[in-house]
Amino acid sequence: MSTSLSVITESPSSLDADAVIVGYHSGPDGPEPASGAHDVDAAFTGGLARTLSLLGASGAPEEVNHVPSLGAIRAPLVIAVGLGPAPHDGAVDADALSRAAGVALRNRGQQTRIALALPADSPEQAGAAALGALLGDYAFSRYRTGADVPAPTEKLLVLSSADGAAAAVERARTIGTSVNLARDLVNTAPADLVPADLADAATVVARENGLTVEVLDEQALAEGGYGGLTGVGQGSANPPRLVRLGYRHPDATATIAYVGKGITFDSGGLSLKPTTSMDWMKSDMGGAAAVLAAMRAIAGLKPAVNVVGYLAIAENMPSGTAQRPSDVLTVYGGKTVEVLNTDAEGRLVMADALVRAHEDDPDLIVDVATLTGAQLVALGTRVFGIMANDDQVRDDVAAAATAAGEAAWPMPLPEELRKGLDSSVADIANVSGERWGGMLSAGVFLKEFIADGMRWAHLDIAGPSFNQGSPFGYTPKGGTGAATRTLVRIAENHAENRTE
């Protein structure tokens, strides 16, 4: 059941809802009601802020307190969420609002009719609150049969009188449901999402959203010379796929190509991973999930830019037919690669798709991949790395990520790392003989498949794509949908000519 989402202007104290969510700032003398909360605060004898102080609340970011209304307002429950100190200009940061809404929805219990009375004095704030709520309310219950499955939210009301709030909330719905699609795909058990299944899911999304779709199966890949996908997939009983999705706008003057890594399960191949590094490798298709989700959102938002999306899909398994360390593959386009480590498979399937993406004559190629464990070493689990062959492109993508509310950091592509990828028998080796800088050398490898003059950026989302820790803000445990919002913002920026 989908959640009913709407914007209203009524007083929050009079709403027929199960719970009203309000925000509180941390002040010098305790919690202080934020914009949107004053009506509810005043309905409590002595003020709700006083009650929160007695409960030990401070208004710190993402602090949540449940207060029964006892008839003070129509809704039986108030969920008060902290927003931190009040900003000097009075405007609460959009991502802070999203995180607050998300953590409040994650703590809604079994309440199914929710009113958001968070600061929404602008359409941007209203959209941010709605997006955070939709992302925070996410639950993956496909395999759950017990009583701990949360009841789905039936109704979500966003209180705002700002002009344009309804459009901003509708945009949030499009993006939020798309991010949650990526999360669903990442969380699906790998036995239920083999390459053909992911290609089928992409086909359904394309048909439901007016996208064109082309799927190359294992025979077409072999005949077409896609040696990366064929080589990685040859060890599995589930053969590889390459999916191309297309979105066109009649007023577009630019074309963007997105390429996503779609390893539906990564055992490491014959270079087998240890158990503790393998149990979350269903998430190794997080890049492809992000591209698919972004294409869905773009089709709904309709920015004036042409976008193509490639999903490079394979399952990396050990078997008697698997590729061997020291095998040489011929990637689409003719370049040869010596495979020194079969666990560095993502860059092989990405090479095929990156070369193919040039055929769409794009103005920019952006690839997204859960590419290296070295990304986690360098940037941790919440920040993805951005590399590019052009400093302005890198900065534009980083700015798009920040504007979209995603944590990212620009990284270099040192030229000296290329020598470590030299092969004695092929054009390039798939891993470096040097121990350090693995995230960067993987980017250097991918750069080899980008033509001179083509603008390109690489996003390594290995850590942020899958949250192995506790939920936080609007981010659940498991699949996160990382980079989806960034890809959407890049497309919107190109449509509005907000790039160099």
C-alpha cells in the first residue's frame, strides 16, 4: 500500500491524526519550539517545552520524545524531534529537516496517520521534510513473517502555507519512492535477484515510466565483444546482462550517460573473499540500483536533458568455468586486460559499459560503483568519493551531491598510479602491484576506457551504499540508495545549465 501524501494548512492541534511531529531547538534554558510547533506547544498547560525539559530533552539533533497529548490536541500523540540550535537567519537547513523527519518516522511505532508540523516556511523546507519522512519511513519486510513488521503509514500530511509547497512535496515523493526502489533491490536476497532478475526489474521500471529499454543477454554480449561482462559472468550459472535505459526530452540540448555496476553477488570468484567480507555482497549492485532509481525519478520529474543509463550486471562466482587469475580479457572496443585478481571484477564490467556509453555521444559520463574496499578505508561508511578527468566536472558533481543532501568528497586521480597497472602481456592489468591508494588506482583504471575529450566522473559508493550499522536520520540499516539523489540533481543542473 502506498502512502497518501498531501500538503495542508490547518492548525496541527486540530488534525485528525494518530501523531503530530513537531520540532524543537536546543536553547540556553532547554527545548524551544521551532516554526510549526508553536500551536501544539501552546496547547499544553505550561507549554510542551516544559514537559520535554522534565523528560530530560534538550532539543539536540535527532533527539526523539513521545508525549501523550491527553486531550490537549486532537491527535493522541506528539512526537517531538530535536533540530539543534536555532539558526541565526531562522531558516533550518534542508538536510537537517530531512534527518529530523526521518528519525521521527522511524520512531512512529504503529501510528499510521502522521502529520508533519516541522518548519516548512518555504517550499524547499516542505519538500525536505516530506523527503526525509518518506526515506525514514522505509521498511523492507519481504522476508519477515512475524509481528515485528511495522504497519505501513497510510497518510502523511505536511503542514505548510508556503507557495509552491505542493510541487516541492510532489517532487519529494518522486525522489523518495525512487530511492526506496534502489533500497529494495539492494536488500533483496541474491538468490532472488540474479542478473536476469535485475534486468527484468529494470524492464518493468522502464515500461511503467516511459523509458526506452534494451537488454543484451549472454549470447549478445559474447557476439558483441563485451569481454568484461562475459569474463566475470562465466563462472556463474546465472549469465550476465547489459541493460540500456533511455530518457529523452524535446527541449534537451545536452545528453548525460550514467553507468552503474550491477554485481548481484560478489563471492570474489576464484580470488575468494573471506566470509566476513562476503555476507553483505548482495549490495555489490548498488551502483546499478542507483542508476535505475535515478532514471525512474528523472522520468517523473522530466528535466530538459537527455539521459541514458547503463546497468552492467553479472554474478561473480567460483566454479570450473570461472575466469582465472592471469586470464586476459578483451573489453568492448578492443582493449585487453590481464585479470590478476578476480575480486576486482567490478571495473571489468564497468569498462564494457563505459566504452558502450560513448556511442550515445553524451556531454558527460558519470559512473557509480561499489568499487573498492579502499573507499571505506579512505572515507568511511557515509561519504562516497568523487574522481574525474576534469577538475570542474569533479567540483560540479560534488556540488550536486551536497545540494542533494548526500555526503561526498572530491578525490584526485594521480597520474603516477597508472604505472602500477602496467601488464607484461596485455594493455592494462585490473589491479595494481602497489598496496596503497586502491580507490584511486581503480579510478585510474576506469579512466583508461574514457576517450580523450569526454567529460567523465566516477563515484565510488562502496561504504555508503549499505549501512551495516544502526539506522540514523532517514538512513535505514541495509541498502541506502546512495548516489540516487546526486544523479537526479546532476540531470536537473544540466537541464538548467547550472554547470560549467
